Amino acid sequence: MFNNVMLSAILAIVLLGTLYPLLTEAFDVRVSVGPPYFNPASAIFAIPMLLVMAVGPLLRWKSDKPARLQFELALIAALVIGTIALVSFFGQFPLLPLLGLGLAAALAVAALLPLRGRNVMRMPLSTWGMVIAHFGVAVSLFGMACEGAFSQERLAAVAPGGTEQVGDFAVTLESVTPVAGPNWTAIEARLAVSRDGGETVILNPQARSFWSPPQATSESALLTRWDGQLYAVIGNQAEDGRWQIRVWWKPFVTFIWYGGLLIGLGGILAIAGRVQVDVRRRKATAMGDQRRADIDALGAATPLPAE
């Protein structure tokens, strides 16, 4: 119930941030709403929700005592504090990503605690679904926190043939050519990207100009690897002939999608477990009804002894 309220509050925050620019535009005022609003406003409700999610599966139904969970609560607190301290040792990072990393570590371990002391081969599917889904939330949270803490950005003016470095990637601007579409024209860059001297991948970001209606857009190019994504955009040309390129490397952002897959798998297992229990209950009820019917029929067929 508590987490449902928190999720509803986060939904309201996202809805407000999405509709507010449209409302102000109706009064000829342009407002951009982005991470400076969404991140801290959502965190007010997301952090309590995640803490409850870590502890909730360990609680007994209706009544329980905090003393029974002293070890688990101490472990969760130690993981949050220890992860934040460990990451802070390697550099200065924003507060929210640090909290996200600490909560991700704690939630990942807390998701597995219901398995402790139990025969995992005989656990119901619904319990496995809960464990996997909660672990998926921790994986997604890890990806979100890494995006905020470890993202690297490179903005440079590069001449054709020039190379810039972002993270482990070397990005070379090979050429810039004009292209055209159905209702737009664009300049398209050809970027050769290699990681640690490995295989070269070609990216083609564009800067488009539409004439119906008139507007300019940047079409980013995306390179996805298992441990992150590389984004590239092309800007304007400087007077000396160099081109502005902007490249971002977002490590572990792909874990957001891995976590989403785990959450979906957990939901499927939880539903399957409920269906399995319901089928078994129906079969048991049907067998009981059949047995009672057989007993009643046997009693009716047996003649009473003569007096």
C-alpha cells in the first residue's frame, strides 16, 4: 500500500513536468523541464519506497518485531553507507547518484535474503517472482545511478581527420556531407569509433533543417554495448572549417533495460505461481467433492439391516 502511494506520487510528478511546458506555451511562455526538476522531486518519494521495498519482504504478515530483523536492518544500512563511502573514495560525485548506488547494493542483497535458510528447489514460483523482480529493481537503479555518476562528455571542434577521446573510445571525424530527405535537408557526419583500438564502428549523426514546418533538429547517433551507450551529435561549422561534435559515454546505462527484463520475468513468474496455486486448489476441491459424492452414493446403496 505504501509503495503504491509513492509510485502514484512519482507518476504525478512526471505528469506535471510533462504537461507544464505545454500549458505555459499556450500563454506564449516557453519553459523547459528536465532533470533538475524530475530527479530531486522524484527522489523524495523514490528513496522511502526503495527502503520499504528492501525491508518489506522480510516482515511477517500483520505483526512483527524490529528486534527479529536486527541483523537484516544492520546489513542493509551497512551496505548503503559502505557503498557510498567506497564510491566517494574514488572521486566527487553528485549526492543522488551516490544514494542510488548505495540503495541499489542494499536492495540487491535484500532481494536475496528471503532465500536464506530455505530449500530453493521447493520454493513457490510466486516467491521466485518476488525475488527476481526486486533484484531487477536493484539492477535498474544501478544503471540509473551510474548514468548520473559516471557519464563522460566531450565537446570539441574537430577538423575532418581529427580524433577526440571520450572514455575508452576514440572518435574520428572522417567527413561531413550534405544529405536530403522528404521534407528536410541535413549535414551528416561520418564518425569512426573504436574502443581500445578494437573494431571500428561508423556512426552518422545529423543536423537537420525542416522546411514544413520550419525547425532545426539534431539527430544523434547511438552505439550500444553491453556495459553502456555512446551518443554522438554534430553541431555547426566554425569559421576555420572545424565542426562541433559532442560525444557522451554513459557507462552501465544499459542495466536499466536489464533490470526491466528481470522485473518483467519476475511478474510473469509471480502470476504463474498464483495460477498454479489456484489450479491445485481447484483440483483439491474437485477431488474432495467427488469423494464426498462417492461416500454418499455408497451409503445410499448399502441396505439397512433388518430389525
